Amino acid sequence: MQQAENSLKNSTLSFIDFAVESGGNTVINHLNLELRGNCDVLLHSRNKNISIISGLFVFNIFNDVKLSGKLYHNGTDIVKLINKIRKFRINGNRIGMTAHLMGDIFSIPSNPTDLFDPEIKVSNQVLDFIPYQARIEILNAIIRREMIKLTEIRDIIRDFDTAHDKKAYTITTSMNFGVLHVNGEMYKILNSGSVDRENLLASLIIGEKTGVNLADIVMLRNYYRYRLDYDGLTGEVYKANIERRHDAETHKMQKSMKKMGKKDFDFMGFRIARPYSEGILKKEVLKIIKNYANLIGITYIEEAYENFPADIPVLELYKLMISIAFITGKNILVIDLSIYPAQVKEIAEYAKRLKTLQDMACIYLCTDEYVARNRDKIFDQVVNL
């Protein structure tokens, strides 16, 4: 057993004899599951509150839920750590530490409407779900698009000619330069073999420039870089607090970085420019979601997200959140469909299509018997709870 545990510690996510009790009732018992790579796993139950599993990754773990067994995530036993966190009195430390540990897991609850403020249009909330690292990458793509150089055009052509999968290379490159929506035209030019490829490709990408204020975009990117580093130090401070140890060096670094951040970003010019820059970023995120849909052959409802959450079909909210999960570059997607079992098949197929753009392990929580019976057509593995 020890050898098996050591092996599973290196998995992305591993449940070993994992059990959950809630309200004195056993909800999950002896769950053994190893999640690696690009797999699709269905966790199925007709009569149990399996939403507790998705709750593990969105901080709903501190009430009457009792965990036992082991849950390894990137080598850390989350059950052991959660039990330590629950003894800690400061809730901010609890949530901060859990977020620090679960940073590469994206969880969609049983009712995705709950993720949104009901009084704000969905399009104005999308940025809240994008972590700083993903925001930095999107802003870098905007900067590359606006500052494209002829040497970069030549590098694209050279690397395309030597690429093993030329379509995949074109998609990745178009994303890196913020022009995913013209990846088809890019591919035609690059694959044409024309002696004029350099000029044609330059004209295509230059034509996509939007004339944004690059100084403001760069400042916003630098702010996110600062927040990424500062939040990382904060996570280490939370961990030290929960483990009842004093990390003087990290505290000192955190304090120094906070002081530096106030000096660099706490001024009127940045506060005025930030809403403008984040508005551009929000539009870029929505554009990527639309392009994802077009790439994988899914109908995108124009202006769909310009409504309030309650006015958008739940299937569209699921699609939005799954697209955002892939934009964030996380490794694991947990999709709770226990309230909407009829949507499982379509949601799973949507996620599978997005996997052609990026690998991600997916866990689906479901109560639908038909989906479970037809599992071989959809999922790599089914676990009946």
C-alpha cells in the first residue's frame, strides 16, 4: 500500500480510500481514483449529494463535512491539510491557503448561476474568473500584436515550415499574437508556399492592430505581475500560519513587496487608466471565447453574455465557464451537473472538443442513469458512488 501511495503522490489528483460524511451520513466511501493527463472521468450517483466533491474545490468544506482517507494534489495530502485548516480560526487564512493549493483546479458548481452577481451583466464579470497569470499572457499577446516586427514574421514562417502539426502550430501562434480569429487565414498563407508569404502574413497581422494605448496595457500587465508575486508570498504566509510556524523571511519579503506595490501603482494615473485597460482585456477574453466556439464548430450566440445571469440559458453558462477554464490554462476541470443531468452529454462533448486546443483532465459529477449506462461512448472511466 505504501508503494502505491508513493506512486499516486505524483499524480495530478489522487483519491485513496477517500470518504466523506455529512450530517452523520456517509456520502462517499472508499473512493479510489487516479486522475492524470487528459482523461475524462464520470462520478455517478443516483441518490447521494455528490456536489460535496465539487465543494472541496470552492471552499465549501468547513461546516458539518468530515473527510477521511487521502486526497493527493501535486504531492500534498489535501485531506490532512484541510483538517489543519479547519482548526485555524481566521477564515481569510483558510480560504487563502485553499486557493493557493487548488490554484490549477477549476470547479463549476451544480448551479453555475451561483457564480455570478445577479445584478451585473455576465460580460462585465468574466474577468473575475481569469487568474493573473492568464491575464498577463493575454495582455502580452495584445502587446505582441500591436508591436509585431518583421523578424517575428520571418520566425513564424520558419517555425511553421518545420512544425510537425502545422495547424496546431498556427492556432498556438495566432493566440500568442492575439489574432486567434484569423488563424484560418494565417494557415492558408503559411501553407501556400508563396514567395510572398512574408508580406501577406505581415499585412494580415498588422491589419488586426487596434491602436490601443500600449503604455496603459504595459502598466496593467506589470501590476498583474506584481499581484501574482505578492499573492504567492501571501499563500506562503497563510501556510506558515496554519502550520503554526513563523516564517520571518517570507513576512519580510511580503511587507517589502507591498510597500513597493503601493509606490509603483498607488497613483492617480494608474487608477484612472486601469478601468480602460481592463475593459480592453475583458473584450479580448470574450473574443477568445467566441473564437474557441468557432474553432470547434459550436454555435456562438452573439451578445449572449450581455444579459443578466438569470436571463441566460444554463447550458450557455456552462459553456462560458468551461471556455474560461481552458483560457486559464488550469490542469483539472471539475464540472458538477448533478442539478442538470440532462446537460451532461452535451457538456462533455463540448469539453472534449476544447481538448483539441489544450489538454485538461475533467471530472464530471452526474446523477443521470442514462448517461452512466452509455458511459463508454463519452468517458474514459466511470466511478459509481
